[in-house]
Amino acid sequence: MPLLSEYEWVALQLSLKVAIYTVLWLLPLGIFFAWLLARKQFWGKSILDSLVHLPLVLPPVVVGYLLLITMGKQGSIGQWLDNMFGLRFSFSWRGAVLACVIIALPLMVRAIRLSLESVDPKLEQAARTLGASPLKVFLTITLPLTLPGLITGAMLSFARSLGEFGATISFVSNIPGETQTLPLAMYNFLETPGAEMEAMRLCIISIAIALASLFISEVISRRVKRRLGTQ
């Protein structure tokens, strides 16, 4: 008897796909917003900070509903993207990625921002006095020193994406093979009489993947910190 049925394997593969794409999109977004909030002073900074962290305190269903009315096929932005580029997010795995990006953005930004704030500005100033451009300073000094935060943010976002439920089901529904991730498949099993064992299997798999992500993040971060001499 196989460990997982084909139905469960499809849900697991889709969850991993969504989580990986989420992290890939979040890395540049997280670096940009973290740098902006950590290093720049501008009017409206507190407002931007609040907006970035808003998904942490909003019910995920609210995020999903807002995405539906803006990025859905009939939404103000979604309709334009569909007409201009044929790009659809609602009822698609791309929409699941978009929902996870918004939900996990605060975790990514927070982790990178903490690392950025711990970088000694004197190192960057020394590089600038030697003639290095701001971009070169960022790429060769600032970014490598924030690597532990990047790793932590990436793994936390990956784990959070695997567990996302509310925003996903509100925005892209629960379509097997297209938008049905592990949490949505678990929800189906919980609603099906006699499917408790299947739900338990997916629960155990979800816990195992989340724990593995956190463990790997901790191990890699410690090694990187030792190499950088910050631990």
C-alpha cells in the first residue's frame, strides 16, 4: 500500500510548488522593503511599516476576499491583467502563490530587517571611502552580512506558505490539481466521513515539513554566522 494516494501526492506537490514560487517572489520584495524600512527615513514610513505587517493581524479570509475583489477576473486589477496579458490569478495556482506572498511578506521583511539593522554601518562607510558605489557596497558587504536573515526569512515564508488556508480558499477556491494544497486537502478529508486517517497522514506530513524547514533554517543560519564571525 503506497504511503500516499495519487490525490494526496498531487496536493503535496502543488503545496511545494506554491511554497517555492512564493519564496522566489518574496526574496526581492523582502530585501527591498526591509532595506527601505531599516535604512531610509521618509514621510509615511510608519504607514508603510503598518501595511507591510498588516497581514499578520488580519484574518487570512479578509486577505483572500480583498484579493478576490481586486485581483479576481472581475476585479479592478485582475480584469485589466486578463484583458491585457491574459494573466489570471483567481481559481489558479498563481493566485495561491499571490495569496501566500502577501501572507508571508511580514515574516520575510522582519527577518531581513533585523539582520540589516545589525550590520555595522562603519563597514559600509569604509567601503564608500575606498570608492565603492552604493550598489557595490550593498551587494558585496551589506547583503552577505544579512544572509542569516535571508535564510531565516526564506524558510519561515516557505513553512508559512505550506500552511496557508484562509486566504487561499477565499481567493482561488479548492480545486483538486489546480489550487488544492495540503491544508485544503486536509479540509476535504475532515469534511468526508471515514477519512480521518487520510487527514491524519496529511497533518503529520505538514508538521514534518514545517519542523524540517525550521530546523534547516536554524542550522544554516548558525553556520553562516560562524563564518561571518557574528556568533
